Amino acid sequence: MNLELQQFKSEFFKALAHPLRIRILELLSEGDKTVNEIQSIIGSEGSAVSQQLAILRSKNVVFGIKEGTSVIYSLRDPLVKDLLNVAKQIFDNHLVGTITLLEHMRASEQ
Amino acid sequence: MNLELQQFKSEFFKALAHPLRIRILELLSEGDKTVNEIQSIIGSEGSAVSQQLAILRSKNVVFGIKEGTSVIYSLRDPLVKDLLNVAKQIFDNHLVGTITLLEHMRASEQ
DNA sequence: TTCAAATAATCAAATATACGAATATTTATC
DNA sequence: GATAAATATTCGTATATTTGATTATTTGAA
């Protein structure tokens, strides 16, 4: 496997390795939004949202288009939504696995 | 969306945000392996591989089973392979997008 | 006991995060 | 044109976390 793909992947996953950035990407999965909208929905400082968007921009995960005083942000690739969904499935499987494990432990206690 | 899922996702993506750990996960996507096998294939120091496996273990991405003097590692969830594939698709789309952009720039030069 | 395989511990350097202040751009009003 | 408001970004700084290399320790087999 080539190094460029590996480098891309690690940078890409770094972009996703932060709660606020995940939240932003999930909002953008539902549709384009201004910084102001994102910050209102999330209830975060404007500069915090702007900074995280800057990181997402620099790793080519999102892009922004200026509209008057606002900037409208979009996912660069809709597959990001799919990726977040796979991660959710993994989480769900993880939960199921944990519950199953507890049940087995409980059963072997009796 | 609940905080536990968000926390899980960010921790999970942190686990993936490192080249060596990605490489390890890709090898494990192809089948279970000992630390020694992984280190031979990758050509890394044994302690480096072991350290990264410890991180993957701590975030419940992989698990190891002791077999004599060796430990055989497995993905905890095969969906990790799917996730890496989606990331590869995003990379490919990114490349296509970059090439298309260069072509447009080239075309508008003439 | 020795050896191989794996893991844990340690430490310094590098990188990321979090927060508030400062700055830049656009629009509307006078 | 000047000014204020709205929107967004960048900067500066302190703190936290991760990375990478090295060494020490543990475990199991012979």
C-alpha cells in the first residue's frame, strides 16, 4: 500500500479525532451551514468553531464559500457521512458485545 | 446525538490517526497475526509495534490471545476494514477531484 | 537457567487543545 | 465617506497529550 494513501488516512483520521470536529461534520452531513448556524446549534464559542473549521479546511475535509458576511461550509465528500455511520455501527457492535459479555458473566455466576 | 457515542468516535478516530497503527489494522484486516509477524512485515522495531498495539488494545480496537510465547492479535470488529475502505474511497475521490481541478486550470489557461 | 517474544516504563521533543484577545471583511445606516 | 454591527478568522499563550526511542521487566518454552 502506497505511502501517500497512508499519510492521507492518518491526516484524515486526525481531522476526525476531536469531539467538536465530529459534531461539526455530522451537522454538515445534514446540509450546508454557516459558522454562525453551527455555533448556535452546538452552543460553542465562535472562535472555537472557526478554529476547528480551519483544521478541517486545511485537511481538505470541508470547504467554505463566502456569502456576504457569512461563510457557508460543506463537506468536500459526502462519503464522510458514510464513514461516520460505519463508526456508529462499530460503536453499536461494541455496546452489544459488552452487553453480551456481561450476560455471559452473569450466566456463569449462576 | 449522545455524548457517549461522540466520545467513542473521537477516541476511535484517535486510534486510527497514526500511520503505523493504520498499517497494523490493515494487516489484521487480512487475518490474525502475532506481534512478530506484524513487525516482520512492516519492518519496525518490536517495541514500537507493541506500543501501538497497546494503544489499539486500550481503545478496544483489537484484542490479543496468548498462544505459548506469542500473542495473536485480531480486529475486535471486522467493520474496521470497511471503515478503512471508505477512507480509501475518499482518498480516491480526492485524487480525482485534484486531477479534475488541474485539468480545468489547464483548460482555462488555453 | 537461557532464550525468544512481548510488554511496561521512562523521558524529551513534538504536536494538539483550549481560551480569550485582536484583527479582517462585509453590510447597512447616516 | 464615516461609523456601527454582524460575521468570521487569526493570533498568542498556557496546558495537555502524543510520539518516538530506549531500556527494563515479564512470560513461556526448551
